[in-house]
Amino acid sequence: MATKTEAVVKRDVGQAMWRGTKCKCPHCGQGHMFRAYLKVADHCDVCGEQLDLHRADDFPPYIAIMIVGHILVLLMLHMEMTWHVSPAVYLYTLVPLAVILPIAMLPSIKGAIVGLQWANGMYGFGTGQRD
């Protein structure tokens, strides 16, 4: 009798995450992963792979906040050490970046997380589906 981990076919994690980063199906790399901004499609529109089994939850926003936070802190330090700018410059430049960057990053990050879960057979991916 095969265990649950033995039933999952080996999948290329890097390739699945890269395809997810491009917001494409982790299985075929051609179909769209999302049906809306951050709503994962039920199935791939090309190969039919089931995609709605993911449990990305709060991990993609956490990753986006960590990336954007590091970028903004580096920019603030660079601006302060190089030009000694007014606090209003931070308000007019960094606050919009703090809003726009995570919004732009979230679909790719969520796609990569879904690709990671798909490649590792987590949360039902790989059980009873096409491989």
C-alpha cells in the first residue's frame, strides 16, 4: 500500500514556481492561473489542471511586505545619506511606492506560492489529478 507521499508524482519545484510567478498554470505553463486579480481559477483553461486546492492564505502579503519594506528602508537610507531631503519628499515618494509595489507584486508572489504547493503535492494537489 503506497503512502500519501509516495502517490505524489515528482514535479519540478523551480519550474512550477517560475510558471506561477508568470501567473500561468504550474502544470502546463500556458493557461491562466487567475480568473481575477488574486482569485485563483478553479481549473487551467488549457490543460484542465485543478488549481483551487491552494492554501496560500497570508503568506503572499507577508512576502510582499517584507520585500517592499526592505526596498523602502534602503531608499530612505540612501536618500537621507546622499541628499538630506525634507520629510515631505518621503511622504510624496515613498508612501505611493508603499502602496503600489505590493499591489503590483502580489499576483506573482501568490502564483509562485500556488506553484510551490502544486509541485510539492500539498493540500490535495497531485491526488487524483492529471500529472
